[in-house]
Amino acid sequence: MAKASKPGERPRKPAPSAADDAAKAAAKKEKSTKIEVDEDDPLAEIRSAQKEEISTEAIPVSELKKAKYEKQIPGQFDFEAFDSKGFGEGYSKEKKAEMEKMYSGTVTSVDSGEVVKGTVVGINNRDVILNIGFKSDGLVPLAEFKEMTNLKIGDVVDLFIEERENAMGQLVLSRRKAKLVKGWEYVQEALDKDLIIEGFVKRRTKGGLIVDVYGIEAFLPGSQIDVKPIRDFDIYVNKSIEVKVVKINYTNDNVVVSHKVLIEKDLEQQKAVILTNLEKGQVLEGVIKNMTNFGVFIDLGGVDGLLHITDISWGRINHPEEVLKLDQTVKVVVLDFDGDKKRISLGMKQLTPHPWDALPAEIQVGSKVKGKIVNVADYGAFLELQPGVEGLIHVSEMSWSQHLRNPQDFMKVGDEVEAVVLTLDRDERKMSLGIKQLTEDPWTRQDVLTKYAVGTRHKGIVRNLTNFGLFIELEEGIDGLVHVSDLSWTRKIKHPSEFVKVGDTMEVQVLELDAANRRLALSHKHLEENPWDTFETIFTIGSVHKCTVINKNDKGAILELPYGIEGFCAAKNLAKEDNSKAEVGESLDFKVLEFSKEDRRIALSHKATWSAEEDRPAPAAGKGGKKPAAGKTSTVQSINQQSEKSTLGDLDALAALKEKMSGGDKSE
């Protein structure tokens, strides 16, 4: 009987019987042999068959160990074999060392970024198969071997390892990058050891050429191609050229090479030989390599010389290109040289006779010559009679007019001009010419004395203004002076520009003529009668006139009187009846205190019009601020005398009246 369980205890399972164990084993065996098929899974039968095949072919580990134990020699137990686990650990230590040695000899250890040697083992339409001694071969596109037209199996090339194993498990190689890495090494070596290397000019660029050096594009500046300037860079394209590396910039991957340095070494030797044998007066042959505004540089075969523009031709030229061309071969003579500074001065015109030596004998002072104007300056123009022979035409010899003008008003460069020889010095090779001598001197004509007699009137053009007057040209070669005081009767003109300007036409009258000294005094105001003769009767002393204040200063004011003349009023006489002062623009009554026809001076006073006190004008100062000398009476002095006499007369009358009145008182 089964025991009853206590309250709170879980009921115990009955112990399995022998029959139950046998049933479970049979079920387990049946489960291992039966194939359960899922009707919904179409691949269930295939998977079941694979499981069944695996289960039938599987060998228990105990059987493998048993077979391993049976191979051992009876009586010996190999504990190392018993403890071995995994693949390849069934070898002895000696066997392992031997196998490792054999394996290490066939497989090379490589790292990414290295450059290694590779052997071509296969070629197809797209790739080249290369063996670098690694566990696998690498592929490189056939396009990277396009310059190797004879590529074949067995060729050895440099390769750059990009990756030991990419995502596909392949070895990634590059021949193009290997060439670049090796190229930079070769370029650095060429710079360090100053080696001459060969490059290939691929194309031209701005300022120079692009040269392929070891697969690297280097820059060859135009100034480093040759010792002489190169104007056409295209002649070097697609050609090989020897160069030297002069600069490497790893930051910008820039390499600068030079071909000029190779030539300069040879030229230094030639230059030393030339300078040693150089002498003044030596005639050499050279090639024009450069042109400037001041001359040309000539290559004498390793050393340059300067041919100045003034030493090219005896005649005057504006630019060397007028007579010379680049790359032209010319003969020159050594004029001077400096061995220390290696400067050579050359001449070309010195190889021909001087044109002054061949000047015709009939050219003498007074003879007429013809030529071409080659230069115009401020002081004159140069007339070229023949190449190398020039004469100066001074501006004063271009016209009989005393008023000097700009030479460009008479002629310009290129004009064909006829002139007269004034001076000639064949030794100094100087000549002065004149143009005005081709015409008659207007001052020597017979009609000058009658035409410009005193009192005659003429019209002329104002040519020049000065502080003291102006010059009028009456005709070509005859000028006259109009003094500033002879411009107007009524206006006080300080400078002629207040009255007229240059270029105006003015009518004048001759005051004085001196034909011998070529002087003519003119006047503009004498075209009219002197109005001061009339003003003397109008502006009498004591008369009152309406005047306008036009200017004022500390000393007084300038007044505008009738008829357009001006007068002066002292500051104290500007006082008005209300004790204020007359201001500019006011029109008031003024009384004439002084009138001088000779000095054209009128003194007035406003105060005198309302005050009984009579103001007397101060005596006029003479030249230099001095008072008039004794014996020279003026209008002011006469007025003062009259005033004094009338004042003394009044005193006498008052005395007589006083006596009469006192006598009357006595009689009374």
C-alpha cells in the first residue's frame, strides 16, 4: 500500500518500473529512425533526408579514440595523442618545426603600403595576375601596363600593396601607385645627388612646360628652359629633355626642374674665355636675344652685351625694332666693358663713317636746307637733314613775333620743313637753323613808320598779360604794350585780367613808336577824350552828389559817383546824423571836399552834409608815403588857404562889430 501524504506535501511520483524504461528506450529509438515530415514546408523532405544521412554516417567519438588507441604499439600509451585537441595538433614538436620551416619559405609576410616585386603569372583581356609570394595572387588592371607593350608571363614589376585582404578576401595591388612611390624616391635622390635625369615633355602650360619624370608631372618654367628667352614653347612638346631637379614641395606634390642649369655650366667656361680675350674696339658677331625701349641685348656666345639705342644708328630712332629684329645676327664693336661686373657696352653705328664727315661743303651759314622734323621739345624742334645730321630750330627763330609760343603750334614730328642755316660748327657737329628768316622782318619794312605812326588806331589780339600791362599782336612779328594805366580813364585797374583776357580783340591807339628797338607803346583809353576835363566842372568843391558805398575798410570807403567814376571818403566822414556809419550798398548824399584831375582823385564826406563843422581832407601823400614838397601847391592846399582867409575875415568883422557896439554903449 502506498503511504498517505502528509498535509502540505507534494505527492511523490511513482518510481519507474522496468517496463517503463523499456518503453522509453523503444520510443527513443523509434524517434531517431522515424522521419517527421511537415506538410506545410516544401523543403521538409530534403532536410529530413539530410538529417537521416548525417545520422547514419556519423561515427561516435569513442570509436575514433578506440581506433587511435589500436594503432599504438602494445605496451606503450601515448599521453600526447590522448590529450591532443583540434586539427593539426597530432604532430610532434620536431614535425611541427619542420612543417613551419617549409611553410615560411613559401609564404611572404607583407604589409599594406609597401612596394614589392611581383611576377606575372597570367594575362587575360582585363587583368594581369601577379604573384608576390603571398598566400594568394593579386590582380592588376591591364590598363596600368599600357606603356609595356611587350608584357609577358615571367616579367617582374614593382607593385604597391593597397590591401592585404579586402572584403572579398582578395589581395589588392596597384602598379600605378608603385610607380609614383618609386618615382618620388628617384626624384629625391636626383635632388640630393644633383643628378641629370631625362624627362618627357607632355604639354605646355602657363609660364612653362609639364615634364614627365619617373611618372611624376614636374614643372619646367619658361625662364629655365634656356639661357635665352624662348618665345615658342610648342617646339619642345612630345620630346625628351634632360633636366635637373631644383625644388621639391611635398605639401603640394610639386616638383620644379631646370634645363637652363645644364647649359649655364658650359656657358660659364665660354664666358671666361671671352672676357679674357675681350678688348675695346674688337668687332664681334652676336645674336639679338631681347629688345627694350632703351636698347637690345646681344648674345656673344655665352656672354651678353648691351647695344644702347643711341649706338644703333647715326640717325634718330624711337625704338630698336625700327631697324633690328629678334634672333637677328649682327656685327658690333666693343665700346667698353667691366670685367668685375661682366658688363659689356656695344656699338653698331661706329662701324660706319660719321655722316657729319660726309656733309656737303655747300652747306654754309645763310644757305637754305630741307629736312624732316624728328623731335619737338618745349624750347624748339630738331630738323634732320640726313641720317645723323640734325639742326636745332629754336622757338624764337620760328616767328618774328616777340611773343614766344609753343613749338607744336608751328610744326610736328614728320613735317618736311625748309630752314636757313644760322650757325654751323663742323668740329662740334652742331647746327642752328631758323624759319622766320625765310620771310622779311616786318620791322624793317618801309611802311612801318607811316603805318604805325603816333595817333594811328589799330586792332590786335591780346597775346599775353603781365602785372604791368598786356601785349597785343597787331600783325605777325609786330607786338605792342598797353600799360595798365592806359586801359581806362575812370576805372582803377590793378591787373589787366580785370579788364580783358588772352585771345580777345582790342582796339588801341599808338602813343609811341621806336622801330630801331622794336618797341610800340599803345593805349586803349586814348580812343576817347579825357572825361576828367568835364568832371572838373561837375564835381566842384562843395557840391553835393548822390553816391553809393561799394567797398569799405578801416581807412574809409570807396564810393561810386555818377558817370561811373569812383571817389574816396575817410572813415570819420562816413558818420550819419544818428551817429551810425554808412554801410556797403547804401546810397547817401556826399559833399566834395577835394578834386584832383592829375591824380584822378575825388575826396567826399557825408558828415559835411548835415554837420556845420567842415572837415578838411588830409594832404595827399606823394610816392613812397611822403608829403608833397614845399612850393608844389595842390587843390587841397588852395582849399585850405581859402578856408583860412574866410576865417580871418570873419574875425576882423567881429572885432569891428565889437568896437562899434562898445562905442555905442559909451555914448549911451
